[in-house]
Amino acid sequence: ATEEYGGLLHSMGRLEVEQKRYEQAKEWFRKSEAVLSQFKDCETYSVLVGDMAACFQFIGDYNAAIVRSKEAVALKSKKFGLEHPEYATSVSNLGTTFFKMKHFDEAIARYEEALAINRKVF
């Protein structure tokens, strides 16, 4: 399988999320991950991981969302560095998951980190 094929599977998952069909989205994302895990340095894989985190968040599986959000943060850090807007977005998304879990101190810490990066960049 190719990176393009994995990207198409990911796109199918995103379409399901847009229609609020989260269980179907998770299935497409799992298929995509099986392919894209061979290409972990590609941008599509890091976007997939972030989208999986969002899907888990939408269905209220916050523990799975945290795991995937932390993975997305690590991937963005490796790919872009700690002062890049893409990294800041992933950190902010992790903060949102903590916020939804009512872990406000964790959420604030992530939001402050994302704000600091954005202040430097913009």
C-alpha cells in the first residue's frame, strides 16, 4: 500500500466525522493508520493522529483522545520543532481535551504554551 492510499482512507474517515458518524470514522482511521504507520515521518500521518484524537474527543473517549493528542504533539515536535505553529496547534488541541475532562490546570498549561509560541511566531 502507498502513502496516497493511506491518505485516501484518512479522507474517508474525515468525511464520516463531518457527518457525525464517529464509529465509521474510527474504522476508516484504523485502516489508514495501518497503512500510514509505514510512513510515520509524513505529514499525513501526523494529521491522521490529530484527527483520531478529535474523533475520540467527540465521542467522549477522553483517555484515548489524550493518548492520540500526546502522540500528535510528539510527531509535530519532531517534524517542526517546538516553536512552530503546527506544534502549537497540537498543544492547544491537547489543552482542549484536558479542558473537556475538567482538568483545568493541564488545559491552562497547554493553552499558555500554545499562546507563547504564537506570540513569538506572529
